[in-house]
Amino acid sequence: MDINPFEFLHFIIFFLDNCLCRNFFTDPLQKIKAEIPKTQWKFLQYEFSTNHLDIHRFRYQAQSIVIEAGASVLGEEALENANIPFSITEIDLHEAVKNDLNQTINNPGIVNGSITFQRTLRYDEILNFLKEVPKRSTSYRYISVEAIGKSFENRDIQMVKIQHPAAKSIMFFDAGIHGREWISVMTALYLIVRLIEADRNDDINDVNWYIIPCVNPDGFIYSHEQFPFQRGNRNVTDCPPPCSVCGVDLNRNFGYKWGVDGLTSNNCSLTNPGSHAFSEPESKALANTLEKYAKDIQLYISMHSYGCDFLLPWTYEEKPCDDADDLNKAADRSAALMNSFKASPQCRFDVQTAGIMPNAGSSEDYAKGALNIKYVYTLELQSGGQSGFYPLEREIQDSVLQSYAGIKDITHYIHTETGRNQEMGRRMLEQSRRKSGCREIYSVNLSLYILFCFISALS
Ligand SMILES: [Zn+2]
């Protein structure tokens, strides 16, 4: 039997870690900041996959990757051993989460059928709200809610469709693919609220909107009730004790270039990519839905947190996609608009062109690579709270308002631009037909002329 020495070493370290009864739920987890040379991304990826560094936010700079992360004692040791300078923010993340949540827990979630955006809704509240949404259909807007599939724990994954009679193009959004990224779910809900309140003349009625506010309901609920840092779904198969983190990272489970960045499958990891591509019902349901509507989807944005970034394909490798300039142009103006909002001073939106720290198996790469959807982004949203994932009342309201402005802008730009390109393409096609028509007439005339000359010469 061939034994890969790296994998064997990985197994030994992982085994020892767990035998020492480390527990991600309860062990001290310090918030740190570090600037890591780009050449060290494999180190970073490895520490993430072993839960020593739980990367909350990353940003590429010229020669480095700047991260905010939750670091266990082993994570701090690993940074020291690799001679990577880092600063400890003196934030105990377990305490920070409690403080963040305590500050919003008593706020009302829904009043008279309207979401207050004073705190993150619980999943049952979201379902109650979605039940009422189709009643807001009008003569110029048809709203429906449908289940695109089931989660691992058998919950429906809901999608809201807001369609307009004359529109054909679809703007497709999802949120909550990672359980703990609550602001993304609230942003999707805010988008739905604004769309169903829009009047007849609003230009958002020019397109259809398909929005999945919570791709990973099991992980979302688990992050509320059990473990606030839950990223993955709740597939607990092959995740026996002493694993303290269970679930598959759905954004590493899509079937385009799955696993090419060499992640070993570690079932107790925050970045567990699953046993194979599309092993999880949630990623499969989302992929099937994207595929079903792909030919009409002009824009796909997968919303995450936290950071302030539009991330462009590819995420599986360092190389940007071929039309990155087009994607960059669309996102750049939207980022500039978002930066004009007051929520922004601490977090300037930026466009990041390609994955220096590869993350294969993302929904973004699948939409672009397998389905050929042109405008595809991961949008890292501004969140809040001391912990970073659990924004307070003011932060929720500022963030959703800011994101809505950016989304509306990029949607309008892409719809107009794509329409213009289609119109230009149609005109070019017509022109080329006309030209080739002229050539045909010319060539017929020339042939007749030559034939006439030939007959004349004979006679
Ligand atoms: Zn995420």
C-alpha cells in the first residue's frame, strides 16, 4: 500500500490534536490579525483546515494576505513557528459572541408583519415572513415562494421568485450558505422587502429576481442554538466524537474543479469539502436551480460575510477568469457607491480579482465554469459586533441599506450593459448579413457578366 507521507503526518497531527481533547466549542479562541506572505498560503489553508486558525476575513495586498481570524493556542504557536508576526486583539471570541448576542436578543424581529432589522431573525420567523410574501403580488409583479430541495436535516430550502410580466432576465442571489454569516441572510431579506414594496415605475421591475435567503437552514439554526461559529451544514456522518466541528462546508462542495487545490478530506474541519462533489443536498439543490435557469441568469451573487469585497472567479486557482475586466468594471462602480455610505469608514469595499488562497468547489466557480453565467460574484458583506459575525441593531440597518444600493446599481448596470451588447450583436449580425447579401448579388452579377462575355466571344 502506498502511503502519502504528507497525509500520514496530517493524520497523526489530527489524531493527536483530538486525543488531547481540544474542543473548538470551549477552548480559548482569540481574535488575531496577521499579515501573511502570499507564498505562505498553503500554510494558511492548512491551519484553516485543521481549525487552528478560523479565518473570518481575508484581503489580498500586493505581496501578502491580511487576515482576521479566531486562533486557538495551536494556531498562535503555528504562526510563531512560521515566523509570521501577528497581533492579538485581546478579544476572547466566546465572550465576544455572548456580548454581541445579548445586545440584540430582546429586540423585536417582526412587528405587524414587517421585519424590523433590529436583530437577525430566527429561522421560524423567516419562514413565517416568507409565507406572507406571495400576498404582495400585484398586476405588475408576481411573487411566489418555492422549495428548491431539502437540507440534510430535511428542511425545505426556500426560494423567493419576484417576476414581472415583460421581464425575461433573472438576477439570482443566495445567502446563508455558511451558517454563521447572519448578515447575508438579513441582506437577502431586505432585498426581498424592497422588491415587494417597489412601485410600478421602479426600474427594478425590468428584471426578475430569484432569491434564496438561507441555503443552509440547518447550519443557520445550529449557529443560533448550539455553536455560533458553525460554517457547514449538519451532515454529521463520519463525524464521531472527539470531533468538535461537524458539517460540510457547502462552498467547497460544488462540482466544478472540486478538490483541485489538494485539500485532504477532514471531517472534523470547518472547511470540510465533503466526501465528493455534490455529496450534500444543499449544494446539489442550489446547483440544480442555477442550472435550470442558467440561460436567463444575467447576474449571480452569492452573499457571505464578513469583509467588504466583491470576489471574482476563479476561486479554485490564482488565475482570473478571461472576462475579469468586464466583471471588474461592473463591481467597481457598485463598490464606489457602497463606500459613499456612512457604514463604510471601517470597511472600504473593493474588488478582488482572483483567489490567491484557492478555495475549490465554490458556487461561484460552478456558476461561471460549468454554467457559463457571465457576471458571477461572491459578495463579502459588512457585518459587525465584536466577534465579527453577529451585527448589532445599527450595524444591521446600515449594512443592508448599503448593500441594497450596491446591488441595485450593479443589477441596473449589468442589465443595461447586457441589453446593449445584445442589441449591438444583433445589429452587427444584420450588417454582416446585409454585406454578405450584397456580395451574393455582386457575385451573381459578375458570373452573368462573364457568361455574357463568353457567349459573345463564341458567337
Ligand atoms: Zn461564507
